[in-house]
Amino acid sequence: MAKAPVLTPRADDFPRWYQDLINKAELADNGPVRGTMVIRPYGYGLWERMQAEMDARIKETGAENAYFPLLIPQSYLTREADHVEGFAPELAVVTHGGGKELEEPAVVRPTSETIVNEYFSKWVQSYRDLPLLINQWANVVRWELRPRLFLRTSEFLWQEGHTAHATYEEARDFAAHIQREVYGDFLRNVLAIDFVSGRKTVRERFAGAINTLTLESMMGDGKALQMVTSHELGQNFAKAFNTRYLSKEGAQELVWQTSWGSTTRMIGALVMTHGDDDGLRVPPRLAHIQVVVLAIKGDAAVLAKVREIGDRLKAAGVRVRVDDRTDVPFGRRAVDWELKGVPVRVEVGPRDLENGTAMLARRIPGGKEPVAIDTLVELLPGIFEEDQALLLRQSRERRESRTTDVSTLEEAAEAAAAGGWARVPWATLGEEGEARLSEQSLTVRCLVAEDGSVPDDGDAPGNVAIVARAY
């Protein structure tokens, strides 16, 4: 008799499957205020690993971590017109504090360009202070009308980088470096998620920026998700906040700036990219639990052996959890770890002890096989690399197989509405065609050059638009 499915099958109802998995894998729960979320320990463990991997890459660029206040004077946001207009519908505003009405309302941080520039204008005096490279790990609030855990919540966690440079070229190159060497490397080599790197259209770029770079990934249902963005801010905020420096030639010059960010949305992307009908599948390089060692029964010899295996793997640098909760049925524990997507389960029972073996279950490709306990330390690195490569290959193959080259707006809309992506010449589409697509809830996710690279100019001949329905 077949076992009843734990999750709604993806093919039946992808959104319901997503919600089921978030709940049953114990990643997060809805918060008490609409649009907020409680990130549970297993979900937060994923975020901590993302933070660690990203933070190391960010620091390699020379950026340093800092912290800016959560509450921002409302007047700061009004100094840059496009910025305040872009964020106005999403703002949460504090008008009272300490039982009194505030002299000036304070905005709960939606992003920090304005408050960062208030302090950059104090810290930057001469060319010797540049480049100024700052990163912040924080929370932000953007009032969300259609919340979905991890993907769109009124409060979420993120990192936001802010930099000031002496020249346009330095700022442009730094924004591109972040997109390619920090974000691109992290997505491909840690999350095992394939992406298209491109340039946002004027309609889609960040409010207050002169250019936005994006990495767009295809989810399991064929929709697009904006994974990360990196913005060239030009001198817009520098003008608004008078952020100037004394050049080598003795002239007062405005700085050129960038900002860039990634969020807990990546946990949602992880679920929708790698999850299957049995739960999550976590790439080994990301997993904060790479191996769980399960005691099948609770006799003393088995418990001693699983703890010994756990110690041996930990000493070898494996991130391991020993599950010796034999008061909980083994089948239930195995299903729970499968839902959570731990790459490898090592299962040990009395019969295994007699043979000097353990049952090794691989979550990512599936399957079980007995292996000699003494060979585990030797076997696991190769298994981890195989599984990491498999997830990235599956992500890439999904995007390639469900992307269609078309020549008209109508064909692009048809391909995207059918659950895939369309590549259409930007010259054919243009801003008018982009507006028509938006009426069908379709967007131009980004522009790429004919050879697939990121174009230097949004209107360069040969640019191709990636059209999709998006989260």
C-alpha cells in the first residue's frame, strides 16, 4: 500500500506545495502582524550559512560591516524625488513615541541609501577617504499587500552594501564586480542555482538608480525570481545629501555611488528551485546539517556507535547532527529529515553493527545503499560534490529547456503565460511593448546582449529581453 503524500504534489498546486513545505520542514511560520514571519531554527540555520558565505565574499572586496539606525527621519527620504516616489506605497511611518506625537515622523527603514548618505557626507572629506565601502546586515520593512513567506513579507532580513567612489567608472565596475564575483559566485557555487545575469529596464530599475544589474533565476514552476540586485546610483544621492570630496587637483567633487543587496528571499528560492514532492533538497555546501546519523533502535551499543560516528565526522569537518531520539518512531524521524532536505542520512541499527555497516541514504539523487562505517569519512566529500553538481545541472537544464526564442510580443506573452521564459529582441518590444506585457502580469526581467553577457547600454542594438511571469 502506497504511503499518503506528506506534501501537496507540486504538479497539483505549486503554491500550496510551497506553503506545505515551509510549514512541515519547520522553516518559518506567519507572524502575528499580517505580512511578518517567524523564522524557525532550521530556517534560520540556512540563513546563517548564507550570511557566512556571503559575508566572506563581501569582505574580500574590501567592504566592512557597519550598522545604521532602523528609524530614519521622514525628511531624508524626500530629498531624492525618484527614491521617495518609488518607496512611498511601502513605507511604515512612526508618528508617536513615548506617549507623545513626534516632531518629525520617522520611517521604518525600507532601505538605507538616505541615512547612509547623511553620514557619508560627514565621513568623506577628500580623495584619501575613497573608496568608502560599507555593508550592513539588518532588517527592513516594506508594507506588503500580498505576503508570502520568504518571498514577500513586510519585514525581512538582508544585507545592503553602500559605496562611494571618486569616478563613475570605479562605481560602475564595483557594482558589476559585486554582481559577478560576490552574488554570482555564491548562487552558482553555494546555492547551486542557475541564473541569467542582466540589466534592468528603466521601468524595473531601483528607484533613484541610473542602472540596476540583476540575477534572475527560474523556479520549479517556470516563474522568474529576482535573486539579487546591484545598483549604480550615479550622483543622485550625492547631490541630494551634498556628499563631496576634495580631489587631488583641489576641486570639490560629488562622489559616485553604488548599493546592492540580497535577502531571506533566497531561502524561498532554495525551496522552489531544489524542492521536490518529498520536501527540500539542500546543497551540501550550504547545508548547516550535511549529515544526520540516526539510531534505528535504542539499545546501548547502537546509541554508542551513532555518537561515535557523529564525533568522527565532526572531527573530519562535516556538519553533522546525531539523532538518537529513539522514543520517536524511526520512520517519522526519517521522513522529517527528508522533508528538511539534509543531503545524507546515515542509519544504524543492531544488524548494521554486526556487519560493521550503516545504511547511507542520499536525499538529492535518492536511493540507499549499505556502506562500511569505516569508509564514511572517505566517501562523503565525493558524494557532496556529486550532489552539489547535480542540483546546479538540474537548475540550468530547467531554465534552458523552458526558455523559448521568439520574435514578437504575442509569442513572448504566450511562452511566459505557458510557464516558461521568452527571449525576444528588445528592439521589437521596447518600452511600449513592456507596458503592454505588464497588463498581462508579465514583466521584462532583464536585458542581455546577443551573446548572453550584460549589456553596457540598455538600448544597445542586439539586446534581448527576458520575459516571464515573476514572483
